[in-house]
Amino acid sequence: MSVFQITVSELAERFGLVSHGDGSRVIDGVGTLAGASPSQLSFLSNSKYASQLTATSAGVVVMREENVADSPVAALVAHDPYVAYAKIAALFERYPASPQGIHPTAVVAPGAQVAPTASIGPGCVIEDGAIIEDGAILGPHCIIGPECTVGAQCRLVARVTLVIRVTLGKRVLVHPGAVIGSDGFGLAFDRDHWIKLPQLGGVRIGDDCEIGANTTIDRGALDDTVLEEDVRLDNQIQIAHNVYIGAHTAMAGCSAVAGSAKIGRYCMIGGNAGVLGHLELADRVNITAKSLVTHSIREPGEYSSGAPLQESRQWRRNAARFKHLDEYVRRLSALEKDSNNE
Amino acid sequence: MSVFQITVSELAERFGLVSHGDGSRVIDGVGTLAGASPSQLSFLSNSKYASQLTATSAGVVVMREENVADSPVAALVAHDPYVAYAKIAALFERYPASPQGIHPTAVVAPGAQVAPTASIGPGCVIEDGAIIEDGAILGPHCIIGPECTVGAQCRLVARVTLVIRVTLGKRVLVHPGAVIGSDGFGLAFDRDHWIKLPQLGGVRIGDDCEIGANTTIDRGALDDTVLEEDVRLDNQIQIAHNVYIGAHTAMAGCSAVAGSAKIGRYCMIGGNAGVLGHLELADRVNITAKSLVTHSIREPGEYSSGAPLQESRQWRRNAARFKHLDEYVRRLSALEKDSNNE
Amino acid sequence: MSVFQITVSELAERFGLVSHGDGSRVIDGVGTLAGASPSQLSFLSNSKYASQLTATSAGVVVMREENVADSPVAALVAHDPYVAYAKIAALFERYPASPQGIHPTAVVAPGAQVAPTASIGPGCVIEDGAIIEDGAILGPHCIIGPECTVGAQCRLVARVTLVIRVTLGKRVLVHPGAVIGSDGFGLAFDRDHWIKLPQLGGVRIGDDCEIGANTTIDRGALDDTVLEEDVRLDNQIQIAHNVYIGAHTAMAGCSAVAGSAKIGRYCMIGGNAGVLGHLELADRVNITAKSLVTHSIREPGEYSSGAPLQESRQWRRNAARFKHLDEYVRRLSALEKDSNNE
């Protein structure tokens, strides 16, 4: 993993940015304003950190036009410094090369199709009927079940399981421990015991989606579970059968969506938030952390549930009152009536 | 995976149902009322969907007697159409065959016992003292530790880990990423640091249980963690050490039970609900999604906790008030006293 | 796995405890007061169980001085019986031996360094640049990525993934399914789609930490994610990028910490509790189960959020009132004003 090097001028040209200061400086990495060395690039996006700019030792800083005058070092000017930084920083992410071809310890069924440009890591198991497209990278111990397709340029970091009837679009990134296409949780109660409903659908995941570590996405009962393109799921998320998630929606860690719920596009679901089954969320709905969505939401906006954090001794007194809130309101109304009658 | 085909008359006979309409029609799959083709079977269970019946293109529909007159297509009459459908649909679930015997890449210790009719997939590791009974199917990458038994006809879909002293009954279905028999979380605080309590018990799981993807079930500290028969666990559930779950209880995704809690039979635990340690829940207790059970429950019924979802701007005002709820109630009581004294 | 045997007198000497009664009794295991046999040791720590002491059949019981008079069997006296029991019980935890060396099915890259005293289990994958130190035990199917170090005497039980740039200190215990060093969830919104921020930091985990089954710990965006020594994480915990957790903090199952939050030392985080990003918690802060920490906490103590469990019918009435709480308080204040003006 050799070090990647680029000058400030080359960065300006490559990303269409205006540069100020020494364009010949060589950059070989990125860092925070407080921690970057003279050979590293940093960024200033949140004005809260503007005071750190004056003391930075970075070689160059990506910033808005308005901050250039205050910069003690070279500057790259961007309309959105965070986005520009994200693009530049990607240059310095060095994964070890993944050799094309199939590792000798991988088990590839005769009926599987693996593109010659794909990389299949140690211990992978590719079952009959699976398709691995051009340039896809499967790290160690991935399991690709029957009727599954891994699209071109996908990266399954390690230990990813696609159970059955799962289709990943192009450039999907899946982190370790994710399970996609497991049985939906479908049960019918037959007098005194449960009967399992077979889960005959699949999962379709659009281009450029990201699926976090140990996240689970069940396959549909009859129709498919669907993620449109550019959906971003953090770690330990649970997506139940027949959920539909619109493009560009992002969900934070430990959130969950119950069966057949439909989430719009450009939604943001906070950490450990939940959406009950069969609900619909419009586009551009934000749910704050740990909230539970119990009814469909038709209007864009931000929604919350829960009761706030306090020192436990106080909290207990208030929580005890919550259990009789309806009674208190009735007493309040009675007092108001009395007061009006006087 | 050839297609399974059966006529409507054969279905009626096999499942003891009365049929109306063309009994010779060949059925090769199942679908929703809206989506099923003329060679597929559908069902009408929830009267909310009765209007879809009149427009269905399904070959035959499972329904109650009362709906037969409205059906444009052949009908199979069932007392509980959802249960009948579940049983019929199972005919059309086609897993690829799992060959008997041990895959050459599996590592089976000399002291392990594997029934000749069992199927041990690629990369499985079976340790000394493990027992795999008749007809059990272990998909790729399962790890079966010492003193573990996998009962007859169990199916471990893929990448399931039984750590140590775990016994699965017959026909237990375990989904990928599940970890059963990991250390319970037992710590003693010794002045300024933690000491670990060894976890010397095991896990016993009854016949016909189902364990979801990435679910974790810890082994007991001294006695065992126990699931009676037909317990159904969805994905990403956490069951701590020495928990006891009664037969036929079902838990939805991301729910959790803390150490030594005892859950009754026929309970339903909603998604992301939690039960604190050492509590007891009676039989037939339902807990709604995201609720936290903080005391034992002696009576059957439905229980909830939490505060409801609102537009965040409104929610913040109400949540701020919650922090002083006890004070408001005292003020209300004072006003009432004043009012009574007038 | 032969049985370990030791006399009561030997236990007293080894752990510096005073014994009463028959010191020659041979002990070969541990059990509960109610369940222990005459060859087993038990303990009495919580006075709630004092009545079980008089009926115990244990061979010896660890207890406080004050309980000795009531003991029908031999006693070992300890200031903290639970801690003394934890240390003694460890004698009886018998893992099967892990042979030194590399299992023939493991895949070890030529540029990896594996100590000759380490044990590398079946199917492990050790990548170039990884270091496995003296006496470390890797159970089956562990994946150790580039620039990762597994410290001396660590135990990775099975199927643990260290993705990249992860350093484990000495004696770290990691349970199956844990993923450490996965990408932090960092996204920048570029007009109409997401851009991923490369995650260039690592994870540093101190000596004597424990990481539960299916827990995920993301690597930092620029700096590292850090756990100081003796941090204890239960199952299914999510630690986001750049989180910092102080020494001796313990977190219960399904809890989560969002990006860049800093947790103090000796904190206790309850099951399914959450901490929002960029917050700071002082030392010795306890958070009760399912609480959400939405602001920094400067003072030690116990903190809670949420609304309490009730029978659902009652709960629904109270929850409906919560949605108008601010209005009720305004009405209460108006009444008070009226009352004062009279």
C-alpha cells in the first residue's frame, strides 16, 4: 500500500476548485484542522470550527470563499467544502488490491457464473444459479445463494450472506456480517401453534446503495423487498419483508422497519428509530433518534416521539404522573368549568 | 429447481377443503390477489381486501364460505384461509437440494458424531463432542462447538454459530448470523475493575423453534437458558443468560430480554420491545413495539410504554413540559383545594 | 475435558479466605444455592436469598461473616462473596484446548506475522500486514484484515472480523459475529445524492476489554475510535466512528453510541440505551435501560428517559394527552392567574 501523492494545484484542477497560496505543495493524506500535518489536507465546513483554522498546520484547507482571508495556509475554495473534501479524501483511501479471479479455497458451484474480472476471496461459497458481474469484489467468507446476482463493481467487504433471490445493482457496498434475503417473519396461528408462511419473494437493491455491518434485510413473502438506488443503511438495521425504501434515503444505526412499510425518497431515519408495518412515509420525512412511527406520514418534515432525559430521581416522579395524565386533564377541565360557572 | 404443479382438486383433497369451480386447473405457484396469474393460487383472509377478489386473475383463491358467491374464479373454502394458505404455499417453496454427507471443505473433528443422513455444507466446523442428528441440514460456514447437539431435521441456513453446550430440538430453523451459546454478560466489580463470571450453563431450544438472522442467545451462568417448543424469534433479537421463554411465544425483530427473565407461553413481544432482568410475564401477555417492561406482569393482556409521535416542533414543547409534570400536578391539586375551600 | 477438583482448604488458601467446617471436602464444580450438589460450591451475596442457605445441599458456600452462623454446610468467608465466587468459578470453566499453530484450512498471507504460540483455527483468514501476538487464540472463521494487531492472550471465540487498522490490546475477549473496524457511516449530501466520506482512521481497544456477540465497532473517519482498558460491551452494541469510551465502562445489550460521543470512565449504560453524537458523559454516569441521552452530562449520577409501562388501553388515553401537554399547562397557568386575581 504505497502512499498516494498529489499537489494542491493538481487537486484544484482535478476537482474544479480555485486555489490560493502555494500550489506546488505535495499532499499525501487528510486530517482534522487540529491534527493535520503540513503534508495533509483538511477542511472547514461548520463555522463552529473557524477558530481552529487560524492555528492549523495543514498543508491546505478546503473552505468557503469567505474564510480565505483568515487562512494561514493554502486554500481550496468550494461552494460545499464538506462535499469537496469527501471527494478529495477518497483519493487517500487505500484498500489493499483484490486480485482478479477465484481464491483456491473458495467453493464455486458449476452452475454459478463469475465474471473473469471479479475477485472472489478465501472461503467464499457461490451456489448454483448465482451471478457475479464484472469487477465485483467479494472479500473473505461471503456466501452467495441461488438466484442471487452481485452487480458490477459491487464490494462485499467480508462475511456477507445473500441467502436466495437477492439482486444487488451496480457499485453496492456491503459491510461484514450483513444478511440479505433471509426469511421474512411470517407466521399464521393454527389453533395452538404457529405455522410458517413460506417466503417466496426476493430482495432487489438498487445501484450505489450501502448496507452496514450486521444489518439484516429479509426477502419478501410474495413480492420483493426493495431498496431503490443510493439508499444508505448504517449498521445493525433490520428491514423486514416487503419493505420498500425510496432512493437517497439514509437510515442510522439500529433503526428498523416492519413488514410492508413504504418509506419515501430523501428520508432520514435516526438511530434506533422504528417504523411499524404497512405504514407509508412521504418523501423528505425525517424521524429523530429512537422515535417510533405509529401512523403514516403524508407531509415532509421532522417527527419525534418519546419523553426526555432527566436525573432518574426526578424522572421517576414525572413518569409516575404520566400514568394518570388522562385523569389530571379531566380534573383540569372540571376546574375550568367550575371557574367559568362562578 | 423444477416447478411443482398440482390441480385445484388435488389441493382440495390434500388439505381437506371444499372446492368450487374448475377443479382441473393446474396451479404452479402462489401470489397476491392483485398479482397472481391464472396458474397461481391466492387467498382472501382480511375482509379489507374483499374488493380485490372481484378483479383477481388468480387460478384459485382460498377464502371463507361467505366470499364464494363473489368470486370470479375457482375457490377453496377454509375456516381460516390464512392458515390454509400457509400450508398450501409451503408446497411451492423450493430450496435447492442439500446433498447428504459432509462437504470436502468442512472440518469435522474425530470426536464429533454426524448422522449419515445429515448434510454438512462447505466450510462448516464441527468440534469434538458435537452431535448432528438424522436429516439435519447445515448450510455453508456453520460452526458447531463442543457439547452441542443439532436435532433431527434441523435446518441451519448458513453461518450459524453454536458456541458450547447448546442443544437444539427437532426441526429447529436457524437463520444466518445467529449466535447461540455465547457467554452471558456476567461481571462482578472488584474495587476498581471488572471480574468476569464464568458462564457454565448452556442453552436448550425446543422442537420447532425458529431463530432469526443475527439473533443472539447467551448460555446460562449456572443453569441453562431455555426456549420451550415452537418459540419464534425474528431477526436481531437478544436473549440474555438464564432467560426462560414459554412455548409458542413469538418475538418481533430487535426485541430483547435481560438476564433471568421468565416469559410465559403464547406471548407476543413487539419489535424493539425490551424486558428487564429477573421479571416474570404471565402467559398470553402482549407487549407493543418499543415498550420497556419494568415490572412483572401477572395478568394476560396488552401492555405499552412510551410517548407518541408528533411533528418535532410540537413534540419538543410537550417533552419540555414532561420534565416538570410532577410539579404541574401539585399545582393542579393546590388549585382544587383552593376551589373546594371557597 | 477432564473434571477439575480442589478441596475447600485449598480454595481458602488459594483465594485468601477463612474457611469454616469440613476443609477436606472435594469440590468439582459450582451451582446455585438451590441446585448445587455436595461436591459443588455456591455463594450467598444478595440477602434476598438468605433463606435458601438453610436448605442448601452445596458442599461449601462463599458468604459474608454474618451468615456463617446460619450455614448448614462449610463456609468460605469473603468481604464481597460475589467477587470471590467469580474468581473461584473461573477454575471450573473448561474450554477445550486450542492447539498452538495454524490450522491447515486457515489462509495466512505471507506478509502476516503470527506468533508461534498463537492458535489459528479452521478457516481463519489473516491478511498481509496483520500481527497476531503470543498466545492469542483465534477460533474458527476469524478474519483479520490489514494493519490489524491481535494482542497477546486475546481470545476471538469464533467468526470475528477485524476489517482494517484495528488494534486489540492484551487479553481482549471477542465473541462470535463481532465486527470491528467497519466503515463509519459518513455521508455528504451533494445536491441530489450521497457521497461517501472515506473512513481513514482505525480502532484502538485497550487491555482486558470484552466485546459481545454481533457487536459492531466502526473505525474513525480521521482519528481513531477508542475503547480504553477494561471496557465491557454486551451483545449487539453499536459503537459509531470516533466514539471514545473510558476505562471500566460497561454497556448492556443493544445499546448504541453515535459518532464522536465521548463516554467517561466507570459508566454503566443500560440495555438498548442510546447516546447521540458529539455528546460528552462524565465519569460514573449511569443510564437506565432504553433511555436516550440527548445532551451532555457533566455530573455523575443516574439518568433516565421514556414513559412507563401500562395496560395498553390506559396507556393510549395518557399518550393521547401527552400530545397536548403544553396546552394543558398553559390552561393550568391561566386558571392559577384567575384564581390569584379573585
